[in-house]
Amino acid sequence: MRLETLAWAAAVLAIVYLTWATVRPLVTPIFFGAVLAYAFYPIQRRLAPKLGKVESAALLTIVTVGIGGIVTFELLMISIHVLMSFYNSVVDFFDWLLQQPLPPDVRDFLQSFLNQLVPRLSAYISKGAFSLPMYLLQVLIFLLTFYYTLAYAERIYHQIVLSLPEKNRELGEEILESLNKTLGALVRAWLVLNFIKGILMTFGFLIFGVSDLYTAIVAGFLTFLFSFIPLFEGWMIWLIAAAYFAMNGAYLHAVGIALYGFFLVSPMPDYTIRPMMVARDADLDETLVFIGMIGGTWAMGVKGLIIGPIVLNLLLVLLKEWKRRVSRESSLQRTSSPSRPAPHPQT
């Protein structure tokens, strides 16, 4: 009997390991697809009575594909332009540097460094180009996760509730409620803050004279869209504007738009205003949210921006439950402990 149990345990562990090895490369698109579905669920719930659950999910997926296609194309064009400009700038800088009157040892060192750097940059750019099929596969997984999570959201939630153990059902429901509250606060903060960042970027382009009104509105819209892509955020837009000014010799304007974008658009508001908004909506401490965002990003990459605060909030729920149970047990022990017999009156 013990041998059979060990065999079953080994089989289960092997299946779990192989499942994780299979899903691990796709965890990020699955995670963000589920998060985006959570954000779109209120819209899908309003459309479902008119169109149906599956049909409304398909409509929202098509809209996401349209918007995502535009964002992907813009990101691809900007990434190619930035990479090629960076490559050419590095090569031109070293060419200029080698033409200066330098000591022979320094010149030889720079020449050797350049001979090693240029192939590495070329390989990095080529690697980015060849990784496009993998990116498209991740986009496909993201869209499928988004669609099926929306279409079967109620069924998924029902199955999660049914899987809660009867003994600790109250704790499980409290954990689900805390998860929903924190994730909702994160999504709302993301939406509101990104909308404000888009407006501020539009005003920044107009204030510093980067472009006309139409282009400034486009820049604000792109800032809003890019802010949903972790690591890209909105800093790419003001960085391009600052580089444009610097290339034309307007260094004060370049510094001005850079400082404006850094403090009002990205990244400063992402780590100051966003934790405050999440803490207020989720009834958490701002420092806890900040630590969750920073530590989560450090440990898990871009997913940690969302997972970090959620995990810390769930930890607080478990600690509160543990404290409540300890207090309950101590009170029961005091109640059940025998009391001392009353002293007999002396005669």
C-alpha cells in the first residue's frame, strides 16, 4: 500500500512538473490576458444580455485585436527606429573618438572595444528581429486567454467557489474578496492614471512647442496606450521629444520636456501617485503597496507590478485570520479552565 502511494505521488509530481515546464514560457501572456479580461468584465456583463456571453466576449476580443494591432505596429516601428539610431550613434561616436589625438594605447583599446561591440550590437538587433514569431505566439495566447476568461467568467468563478474547503470556506471567501478588491483597485488606478498621463503629455507637447495640436493629441493617445505596457510606459514619448530637441540644438527645450515627462508622466507618478490611489481604494498602507510594486517587479518581472501588492494584501488577510484564531483559542482556554473553589466561611 505504501509503495502504491509513493508511485502515485511520483506520478503526480511528474505531471505537475511537466505541466509547469509547458506553461512557464506562456505565464506572462496568460496572466495579462486574465487581468485585462477582469478589467473588461463590467463591459462584457452589460453587453451579455443583448448579445450573449460568448458573442460579447468575441466582440471585445476583436476590438482588442484592432487596438493591439495599432499599438504593436507603432511599437515595432519605434523599436526599429530607436535600435537603428542607437546603433548608428554608437558607431559614429567611436569613429569620431578614434579620430582624436589619443595615445596609442588608448586608441588600440578603443579600437579593440569597438571591434567587439559592433558584432554584439548587430547580434542583439538580429535577435530582436528573429524573436518576432515568439512575440506573435504570445499575442495569440494573450488573446485566447482574454476571450475564454471573458466568455466563461461566471463558470470559472463558480468552480473556484466550489473548490473552497468547507472547513475554511469563510477564510477562502475572505481571500477571494480581498483579491477582488486589490485587483480592482490596481486596474482602476491604472486606467485613471494612464488617462491623466495622456492628457499631461498632450499639454506638454503644446507647452514646449514640440508639435501642433493634432500631433500633440496623437502623442497623448500613444502615451495612454503605451502606459498599459509595463516597462514601455509613457517615457518613450517624452524621450523621443527630448531627443528631437537635442538633435536640433534646442537643449533647454530638451531638458524641459524631459523633466516635465519624468516627474508628471513617467516614471515618477507610477511609483508615487499610483501606490497612493491603490492604497486608498483597497484600504491598504501606501508603503505596503509601494513595496509590493517594487519587490514584485524585482522578483517576477512586469507581472510583479500587479502580483506584488495582491500577495502582500493576502498575507495580511492570513495574518489577521491567524491572530483571530489565536485569540479565540486563548479565550476558550480561559473559559474552560476550572475555577478555584470558593473559600468556606469561617465559623
